[in-house]
Amino acid sequence: MTRLLSTRSVRTQLVFSFIVLVFLEAIAISVPVLWLIRSHLNHQAWAQIEQGTQAAQAIYAIELTRLNDLAALTAQRPTLEALLAQNDQAVLRGYLRQLQDSSGFDLVSICIEGQEVSSYAVVSITQSICSASTSNHYAAVRGSSYSSQPWLLGNHPLPDEISHSGYVVIGQLLDDVFASQMRDQTGLEHSLWDDNQLLSTSLTDDRTAISDALHEPVESDNLADIGKWIFTIDGHRYYAARIPLDGAGLEAEVILPIGDIIATQRRLIGFLTSGILGAAVIASSLGTLLARRLSRPLIHLADSASEMSTGNLDHEIVVGAPIPEVVRVAQALEHARVDLKQILLRLQQEKNWADHLLASIVEGIMTLDATRCISYFSSGAERITGWQRNKVLLRPVDDIFKLVDEDTPFSQQIPQQGQRAKLTVNLAHGQQATLAITRALLAPSEAIEASEVLVFRDISEEEAIHRLLGHFMGSVAHEFKTPLAALAASVELLLDQAPDLSPEELSELLISLHLGIVGLQTLVDNLLESANIEAQRFHVSPRSYDLGIVISEAVQMMEPLLRKYGQRLIIELPASLRPVQADPRRTVQVLVNLLSNASKYGPPDADISISVLSHDKYVRVQVADQGAGIPTDFRQQVFKRFVHPDIAGEHEKAGAGLGLSVVKAIVETQGGQVGIEDRAGGGAVFWFTIPLDSERV
């Protein structure tokens, strides 16, 4: 965006000026035009309403005159005089019906002294028409459904020889049919209301929606606008004006749908908008052409400057413009490009050397600003902590480095300059590490405050090794001390009381001496094998050998130990045991270690079993005990050095932690595998495989 504003400013301003000018002119023209159009259309609409009102009033007057004339003709008929004299209601009613059929009115009634003598109407009327017609020509009379019916009534007195207070009433029902006729004659919709109750209408919409439509009065100071309304039905707007009918509570309403007017307004607005957009496009095109001719040299210079800002200094800056000022700017920019390229080349060489130096440093390097936020994070720091540089820069150091099991912030544990501190922190992936940290101050001459430089390295393995070595030395010392003490006690007893001891007692002492020697021999063998494995001098010499002999030698070595604790050894071998490819001495060592662990962690007076399962290319040897077993999540760790089975209540039996690691090394070097399973009924099953002798299978 910055490049666009800097390189296109002249062109943008010119084009923008043209567009703004066009839009301002368009607005200056369109706003009055739209106002005039709307005012004119509204004026025409209300003028049409006014014309419709006048036409409706004229039609009502004509219709009233017609009804009065019909009433006068009816009153003068001799036949009517004769029928009234006879006072035969059936014949009189039939005669009135013939008059209605021949004359086309909707009601005829003979009233004498305010009472209805006889009448006939095309619709049922429950209210006397004589009382309704005494004072008004318009009346809302209840029909058979108890709803009001609007009527236009004409009347004429009867001749004096018939009655001095009688008169004839001729009526026209102002129903929906009449409203539709009014619509056809005036060109506008027509409705009749009685105290805001809709009686009839020419609109085809739902009568309930028409009755419930909110009539908004037209706000105007002009008395001529009083009685004008605007209402909406189903999204369609209407203009309306009401005409009081003879003060009887009835009102006639002339209605003009303005959907066509609104559509006309929208079309005019659309035409005007299209014209504005077209003018804007034409103006933009002309402005663009003019701006391009004026700004092309400047744009070229701006593009060159942008390339320089991105580090591209290889392109020579040449502007062939007939403008001297632009040429001088181009020459100055070219000199700056050449000088800047040389300076950047020297700086890049120095930066590459510094980056290579920092990347080759194993330790992590981190700098903190005055607010203890991280301002630099080296590659070594990324490797040690697992944090990516872009994730930690400018963040507080206490948010990144969290101390383990301490509430004190990391920043308060940073050592003084020249001192060293060991802190255990949480790493990026939830792991923990112990860091050795030193601190220095970095204060360039132009800096107001010095920055802190922290150099740290991961000493977690060193700390772990120190702890393991301490535990190992204690375990080895204990492993040596216990059998040596037993050996010393047995030898001392032999020296002092040998002549007085019975053969059984001598045998027991000799067995104790033998067990101590076997234990020490096993421990020494494991120590030597572990040292050879660590020094990568460990090797085996597999050869074809009888597995039964190997098992027999291991059992013979472990028999005194098992007898001491009353443990029974059960051996299960297949009927035919094929030769295996193994180192006999080391395989015996494997079995001795497994049997020793089974005896150590198993209960006294329990069974320990050795079983052999034959497969196509190998045999599987299993040693099962009845101890507490090995937890599932600990089985992968138990074959490592200095690791002891995590069994509750068995920590005092833990040895040096070397036997199972030696077992794993011997078995895998011979080409086999080793593992642990649960024993049915409790305990653990340690198993290993030995390849069969392929030449003798």
C-alpha cells in the first residue's frame, strides 16, 4: 500500500480529482432533479385524487337525483294509490317488486307517518328504512347478519289524497358492486366507511387487512389536505381522500395505488444513476490517460526506489524524460544506488560471519531490553528450549521461562554479572530442563540503558548422570557390602568353630559362602558387561549349542539360592529340543540374571518356572515368577541401566540396576528379542528368543 501511494500519487490525485468533480456535478444536478421528480409525481398523484374526489361527489349527486326522480314517479303512479287504498300487503309488495325490477333500484319502501307500510329490497334489512331516511339521504342500515349496509336514499311525498305525511323511499345499496362501478367511472379505487368501519370496497385484498391498515394523515398546513391519508397493505402503498356523505357518519374514500408512481421514481433514479456512473467511467478514463502521460517518468523513478528499498540494487536507473528536474533526480538516485550497494555488500559479509559464529555456538544466547523483554534469541536457544524465535521476540522473559515448582519469576533468579546459576524451567513442549545461566551487560556507547545478555546451556543430562552415579555407587556398595559381610561372618565362624560344627552346619555355612560368591560373581559380570557395552567393546560368539545344557548350568548355579528361600523351580521343555545359535556362557548369564530377579522379587516357598516354546526359526525361553509383577507403563524402561522395577514395597530389594540391561544387550546381539508379560494368576513372565541353528533345523 505504501508503494502504491508513493509511486502512483500524481496519477491517483488526477484521476480522483476527475471522479470527485463528476460526482459533485452529478449530485448537484441529481438531487434537485430527484426532488422535483418526486414532488411532481406526488403532486400529480394528489391531483388525481382530487379529481377522483370531485368525480365521486358528482356521481353521488347524479345518483341521488336519479333516485329522487324515481321516488317522484313512483309516488304519482295511480296504481300505487289504488293498492294503498285496498290495503292488500301481498299485492302491494308484488307491485313494489315489479317496480324494482323495471326501474333497476335496490330498494322501494312506502312510509306513512314514519311507519313502513310496505317495502321490497334486494337484500335483507332488519332495520326500518323509514326512520333512517327521514333526515339524511345516506344511511348505514343493519342487515340480516347484523352488519351495517350503506344506502343512498331518495324520497318523495305521496299525494295529499293518499296521505298528508306519507312518502316513497327509493334506495341504492352502496355495496362492493357499487364501489366497483365507482372505480370504473372515476378510475380510482373506492371504499365506504361508517365510523372507521369498512362497509364496502372495490379493492380485492383481504377486507380484514384493509380495515386494519394504519391510515397515516398527510402532514400539511394546507386546509385542502385535511382528510388525506396514506396507508399500506401487503407492502403496497396507497394515497386516499375521504368524503363525508351528508353528515350521516358515512364516508366515501377515493384510493389511488401508487405502485406505478414508485416504480416510475425508481426507473428515473436508475436512469440518473446509470448516467452518473457512465459519466464517472468516461471521466476516469480521460483522467487516467492524462495522468499516465504526466506521471510515467515519476512512476519509473518510484519503481526504482521501491526495488532499492527491497534490496534489489542491480538495475541501473535511467529515465529518458524531457523534464530536466526528473533527469536530475534520476542521476542522484543512481549515485545513491551505487554507494548503497557497496555498503550493503560489506555489511552482509560481516552479518554472515556473525550469524555463522552464533549458529555454531552450542549454548543459547538471549538478550533482554530494559523492560526484561526478549530482544534476541539465538539458534542455540531455539534448540535448547524448543521455542521459535518469532514466538518469543518482544515478549516478557517471565512469560517464556517458567520455573518448575517455584512461584518466583525467572527474572528475579537471573544471576549477577560474573556469577552462575542453575535453574529448572519448563520448555516449549511441556518438558523440563535444568539450565546453567550466566549474565553479562551489553552497553553500546549510544545506548541510554544497557541490555542484558544471558548465556545458558542445558545441563539436564549432566545433573541426571550425577544423580544416577550417586545412586549407582550406593547400590553397588550395598551389593558388595551385603555378601561380603555374610562371607566374613561365615569364614569367621568356620575359623572359630569348625571342629565343633556338625556336617549339616558345615554344609549350611558352605552353601552361604557359595551363594555370596555367586552373587558377587554375577554382580562383577554385570559390571564388566555394562562397561563393555558403554565402551562399545561388547560382543558375543554365537555357535550351535544345546539349549538344555545352558538351562542345566544356570539351574545348577541358582539351586542353592532357591533352596535357601524354599522356592521350587519348575522346568518345562519340549520333547525334542533343537540346537540354537547362541553364546553359551552369555546365555547362561541371561538365565542367571532372570532367575535371580525372579527369586529376589518373588515370595518364599513359591514356584518359579522355566519353559521353552519352539517356533519355526527360533525358540522362546520364559521365566515366570509369582511376585507383584511389572506395571505396564514401566516395561519399556525396566531394561535400561540404573532403572529398578517400580514395585511398591520392593525398593529395599533393588540392586545396581544393571542385570536387565545386560540381558537385553546379550539377547539382541545374538539376534533375539526380549520382553515382559503378565503371568496368569499374578506375577511377571520375562521372555527372550534365541535363533535356531539354521544348518541343523
